[in-house]
Amino acid sequence: MKSLNGKLAALAAVLAIGATAASAQTVALKASIPFAFNVGKQTMPAGDYRIPMNAAHYMVISNVGEHTTRIAGANALVTNPTEQPRLVFECRASHCALRQVHAGGGWGYEFPAKWSGPDAKELARVMTVPVSSAY
């Protein structure tokens, strides 16, 4: 039990240091998304997007061409630190939904799946859109 508590304390310390380091610099992801998609209940058109990354439980996504911004509640996502930044979508017959934002460096956002209607029973296709990051 002491070993488990020690490991949990060490993990908490690493996460706290990582969160502090992440908040010291603002990273914004940039992506060209070639299809319309949903973020929560909000529909976003195809276009160029900017996503400032922060450690909060929400994500801000801005359509650069249309000068529109949306805010969506999100869960923290812990990923492999060596993964490249990317956006992950689940697509079904009538539309796509943003499910994950991988910021690179082992973290990102995740959105709960909320399919309803005829699409709810359909198997989703996973689509990945690469992003670039700028500090």
C-alpha cells in the first residue's frame, strides 16, 4: 500500500509540474478541416481553425476565415508523449463530431460521444486531421 501511495504521490507531482510548465507557454494548434463537424451541440463549417491549448476543462476553437469562436466543455486527455498533434473525429452518415484533440507532449482534450437518432446505431468511421502548432 505504501508503494502505491508513493507512486501516486510521484505521479501527482509530475502532473503538477507539467501543468505549471504548460501554463507558462501558450500553444495554439492550427488545422485545416475539410468537412463540417460538431463540437458538442455546435456545428462548425469546414475551414481553417486555431485552437489555443490550456489546462482548463474547456476548449476554445476559432474559425479563422469566418472570425467565429466556440467554447466547448472537454475532459482532459492523457496521451503518449511522443504522439504528433492531431484532431480525431468520429464520422457517421450525416455528420462528423470532434472527439479528441491531441496537443502533443502527452496531453489534450476529449469530448464525450453523444450520438442520437438514426446515427446512434451506426458504426463510426475515425478520421484524423494533422495539425501544426505555434507558440
